[in-house]
Amino acid sequence: MTVLQIFFLIVALVILGSSLMVVTTRNLIHAALWLIVTLFGVAVLYAVLNAGFLAVVQVVVYIGAIAILFIFAVMLTRKELRDRGPQLNRGWWLNVIIALLTFGGLFWMLQSWNGFSKTAAAFPSSYDALGQLGNALISPNAFVLPFEVASVLLLAALVGAVYIAFNPPSGDSRK
Amino acid sequence: MIPLSWFLILSAALFSIGLFGVLSRKNAVAILLGIELMLNAVNINMVSFWRYGDVSQMAGQVFAIIVFAVAASEVAVGLALVISVYRRRNTVIAEELDLMKW
């Protein structure tokens, strides 16, 4: 077992443990903080996979924006300082079975694929992955159309979020 | 080197944990947290397929970036909906939201 494999196992344990805490912990603020740990572990995995740009974007966008948005939403939508009562639905053991069946089905499907246990070729040392990614994002022969659609989607989401969360002043006739 | 199977098993496990969170949490914000876990599992798969396939084909990384954009917009609109519902109904428990319009 190489050093990289041991490192991967440690990161995987951190990711799985913190994501279990995200879905089971009672306090939602703690759940959002455990989500940050999970997202950071995923960013480390991107770095292991030679996708450095995605690791940086994961930290900036997910941890810097999305997790903070979650913490804001939790703070804006709680009545009491402490969460009371059960945080899980009544039939949660049924959902455990569904999740385990999903994992089993995915694992069965993947292990029947003959490329399941292949290892990566060595990363070419002179290969400029970030430059290739930038070219692919703006080249008309590659992915410029999905890129522009994603930007329109972000604009629509921005306008929609402002419209939905806007609090009309009292006495406003709009309903 | 790490075999591809390790990444795939990790992402399948992360997806299942996120699915459990979506199905069994009561709070609407916690349901969105579970969706984030599932989107991250998909992203691990896409980046590892890029790395273990042909690294000169950038489709895996490009669609991982598009999943980032979709996740950001989904969270922004979803949390705006949760906050708007909280203002009108004073609850964020998904089971108690049983009216279409108020």
C-alpha cells in the first residue's frame, strides 16, 4: 500500500464520517459546519486527481458561498436556539434500507463493468490541463454553448432568488 | 496508484448518504444539505473518469464546473423559497407545508 493510498483512505473516512454527521446531527448549524468538512475533503480528492483548478473552485464556491448561504438560512429560519423533537421522519429505518439498496445496486452495476479496477496512466508532466480547460470552455468546437447556458441559468437564479425572498413592505397591495 | 474503483465506491457511498438525508430529514434546509452531498458525489465521479480516461478530453472537468453552477443556483433559489415560506407559515418542517398557496 503506497502513501497515496493511505492518504486517500484517510480522506475518504473523513468525507464519509462528516457526511454521516451532516445527515444525522440534531443541530442544523453543526450540520452546515460538518458539510464544510465534507466539501473540504472532496476538494482534497480533486487535488489528488490532478484537477487543481476544481479544488480551488470547490473551496471558493462551495465552502465560501454555498455553505455560508446555508448558515445564513439556518439562522434566518429558526424560532428557538435549540432544536427540539426528532429531526428525522418516523420511517427513517425504511430510508436506511433504500439508501443501502441504492449503494448495493450502484456497486453491483459498477463491479460488473470491466474498467472498474483500472489504474490511471501517469499524468503527462508537460500537459497544461488548466489551459486545455480554458480552451474547452470557450471554444465553439467544444463546450461554449453549455458554458453560456450555465451563465444564463445563474442570472435567472439570481433574479429569481431576489424576487422570491424579497419582503414587500407592509401596506403593499401586491400579493 | 489508487484504482478507479476506490473513487467510484466512495462516491456511491456519499450519494447514498445524501439520499438518506434527503428522504429522512424533516427540516427543508437539511433536505437541501443532502442534495449538496449527492451533487458532490456526482462531481467526484466526473473528475475521476476524466483522470482515468483520456486527460486531453476535458468533458469531465467542464461538466463538473457546470454542476457547480447548477448547485449554486439551486441552493440560492431553494433557500430563498425556504425563507419565503418561513415568513408566511412560520415553519420550515417539510411535513407541515401542506398548502399550495396561502
